[in-house]
Amino acid sequence: MDTTKHRSTEGFLPTTRAEMDVRGWKQCDFVYVSGDAYVDHPSFGTAIIARLLEANGYKVGIIAQPDWRDPASVTILGEPRLGFLVSAGNMDSMVNHYTVAKRRRSKDYYSPGGKMGLRPDHAVVVYGNLIRRTYKHTPIILGGIEASLRRLAHYDYWSDSLKRSVLLDSGADLISYGMGEHSIVEIADALNSGIEVRDLTFIQGTTYRARSIDQCVDPVILPTWDEIKESKEAYARSFGEQYRNLNPFLSHPLVEEYPHGVYIVQNPPSTPLTSEEFDQVYELPYMRTWHPSYDEAGGIPALAEVKFSLTINRGCLGDCAFCSLNFHQGRIIQTRSDESILAEAKLMTHDPDFKGYIHDVGGPTAQFRLPACAKQLKAGACTDRRCLSPKPCKALRVTHKSYLKLLRKLREVPGVKKVFVRSGIRFDYALLDPDHTFIKELAKHHTSGQLRLAPEHVSPEVLNVMGKPGNDVYKAFCREFAQASRAAGKEQYVLPYLMSSHPGSTMKVAVELAEFCRDLGYNPEQVSDFYPTPSTISTCIYYTGLDPRTMKRVYCPTDPHEKAMQRALIQYRDPKNRKLVLEALHRAHREDLIGYGPKCLVRPEKDEGKQRRRKR
């Protein structure tokens, strides 16, 4: 974007009193406090919620990245008439700040110029308390990924401890969890009608505090805070109940009791958006760029990844154990209409920065365009089985016709040179379709040299815990893709995304993953070490050693040195990892992989001294 000219703030939601004055506002209905810089684009949660409220007649102001050390920073727009909305931003603030090794990151892609340090750790808690210091009685509603996944007691990897619901620690009144479009409008309308925030106990997709649970209909009583603090087994049982109550049609309210007669109550999730509602959300009058106040800093780096991408769906029927999507977006696939998506694509072509390339067409998983089965839109996803693993459900609907039709239409939009697919491809779903036209067109039209896939691992022990397909399925897809690429006259490769140290990964199976890389001739530059983030099955296993779905014990590497060895095995060719690889192979009793043969990973330890002498 050309930042040499000063851009007007006209069209953006107000971020200062002066911008409120231009609109003739004396007071906002809602003030949205966000840990991200203000980017008015539908890939940013702040923009969606604020624009949706605006479309429903509410005045919304934005305070982006206030100085959490200064209470006055949250007062710049004055007291809102109905309440404060608080979000950490598009990412959990702790994931945003720290690597899996708990080292501080050097760049924040959601801040001006990528500058780090403009938001606090545990942002929703800090912002909530900051607001409450000045505004004692104004409603505070938390939302976004951080609040959503910390709505009940949760394991916090960075402190290696359980933490209470953020509702208690933040001083807020309510959490709008999940994507929030339905619940936030219901909250706004209820507050606007004069209902006190303490009486908002009836809205799906919300979590609230209470002194009594008499209002709850047929609740599920979770283990108390005192019980889960004392027993990891109790926490695993609690998490299992949460996992089984994610169905918006059949779930029960969940009740978690804390000392002194305080209850946290989670209502069932919001119902999915209809296609018409989904379209409306993405057709709101976004400016589709960052606020002009960031021009001098060079803008917001995160926008570059999504500005020319198209979000076409939500939800994921994959239900991977390490992913929080089930707890945030759910398993029911929601889709936009072709007409809405094409209109957005045509809008892109008028942007002066558009070079003819649509970077992605997808969502959590690219090719899911239908609910998994006919019953899901009426009864939700099954609580006792997964759609794709360990074996595909017999009721699963598999087709790529709708997705292919959309991709073909996008390729024909004037001004579009190339349409890429970079969202996750569920390769097992692609192979289940008896018509492999999707794989052929993916290779011919929508890949440029490399296709990134996420087999994650090769060991059945780990893949079963993850909920991922077997390695034979991954290999079969790679063969199909290679054949399709050759038929298209293109030399293209599949790059696997691999994860070390996931629950179920013993040193033995970590060695198997290294052998897979060896046989593939693949030397990954980056390896993902399992990151225990809030509200995932895998994180619960990491903390408790128990799979909350079955209450069976699962081995999980938690020692930093063991995790380092497992990661080093995948990158065994790197000389810096040699000692760790040797130690790992000895520990796994795989000395057969130490030597000079073609299958060996490293040479014997004695060679190290010889090599040093030769160098001298």
C-alpha cells in the first residue's frame, strides 16, 4: 500500500473523540477494546463484531492496543452507554508473545510495523481490570479466541498450572464465546431494552457468573474448582464433559462451582450461521485495510496474509485433538454462497495493490462445503464419534462438486490471473471422493510448485490420538497428486507439516518419524513442537496424562530435554542436533541407525573427534 499520502479516517469506526465528533456522536453505545491494531477487514474479529453491531443500529468506537499501564488509556472515548467489549485480538496473547519453548517472540504481526510489546500477557484479564478501575458498574463483555478458550477453568501452559475462568480474574460480566455474531447482537439488544447485565443468563454462546443455578434447566455439574485443583483425573473428567457438550442443539448448560458460592455457567453454543447470515457478515462495509494512523509505521503485517484471500467456510468436521476449532467454531460446516464470494473477489480486483493473485480460497479446511451429514443442521455433530477417524463415518457425505464449481468461477473473474488453495487440504476426505477431479484441478490450477499438507506424524499410536488418517492414506494422496502434476506438465512437490512431542509420541515413534523423513529425502527447515494451548484435547492429555474422551492413560513427553530430542530427530541432518540425535537413538535402543549404512541417521560418536582433527 502506498503510504506517502495522508489517508482520511472517513469510513473507519471512530478511534478518537475527534472522529466521534465528525460523526456527531456524544457517546458510543459500545467501546471495543482490542489487543490488536485496528484493521477494518473481515479476517479480523474486531472488525466483524463492530461492523455487525453498527449494522444493527449501534454506535461502536474502537480503542486498539491501549497502554495497559495507564488507566486513562481506556477512557479516551468516554463511558459507553451499553458496555465495553474486550478481546485479546485474533490470537491468544500468550501464543502471540511466546514460542513453545516459552521464549519471547521478536515480532507481533498484529501490531504496527510488527512491533512487539504493545499488548500485555493475558490481555483480556488485564484489560478487564483496567476498565473496572475507572468504570465500576459499566457492563464488560469479553470475546475473541483468548476469552472463548479460557471461559472455564483451564490449563495454562506458560505458568504450568490451572487457571480460573477469565470471567472471574478479569472482573467482566459476560463472555461471548465462539465466533459471536448471534450472541453479540442478542446481548446488545437485551442491554438496549433495559435488561441488567446480571440478568443475561439465557443467551446461547455466552458464559456468565451467578450466585445461584436455579435458572439452569437440566445442567451438567462439573467438578468444582477445588476438586480439579486437587485431582488431574477430576480435571480430565471435567474437560470430557465440556467436549461432549459442544452441540448447539442438544448440549446442556455447564456449571463450574468456585469457593464462596460463586458459579460459572456456560450456556450451549450458538447455533450455526445460515448461508444468508454468513453472506451478510462478509458484505458489511469494511474499509478492508488498516486504520490510517498506522501508515507511518508501515501498516499491520498480518493483513498481507489475508487481504487477497477468501474465507468461504467455518467449522471443521476433522476434530483434530490438538486443534481448538471444535471449542471455538464447532464441527458443523457453515458456508457462504458462491454469489457472495464472487462479489468479494471482484471487489479485490479493484484494489490498486491487487496483482491478479487470489492467495487462498478456504477456511479451517479448504474443501469442506457441506455439513458432514444431513442430520447435523438439525441435531448437530455426534458427541460419541468423529466424522473422519479412526474410520470415516458411513453417513459422511463426500463431494467436491460445489468447491470445484466455485474455483472454476473464480478463475474466470476478469483481472484474476491465478487462484491458489493454501488452507488445509484434508487429504483423506479428498481420496474418499470416488471422483478425483479435485486432485487433478488442484495440481493443474491451484498449486504453485509446492503443496503443503499436514500428515503431522506417521505412527498409528500418535495419529489415533490426534484423530488424523494413517500414513498409508497420506502416501496414497501424494501419489495421486504427483500423477496429476505430471499430467498437467508441472513439476510439483508435497511438503509435509510434521509435529514432534505430541501426546502418544514415545521416543520409539519419534525415531519412526525421523526414518520417514530419511526415506522421503525430506529435510524440514522448521518443525512444529506440540504447543499446549487452552481448550484442546491434546493439552488436557499433556497436563493430566489422560485422554478425556476415554479416560485412558496416554504417554506424553513433557520434559523439555526429551522434547528437544524428539524435535532434533526430525532434523537429524542438522549438525547442531547430532548429540541430541545420538542420545535419542540410544534411549530408543535404535543403535542400528548409528553408522555408515544408507539407512543410518548419524555416524558413530568417535567420528566427531576424527573430524575435528582433520579440520585442524
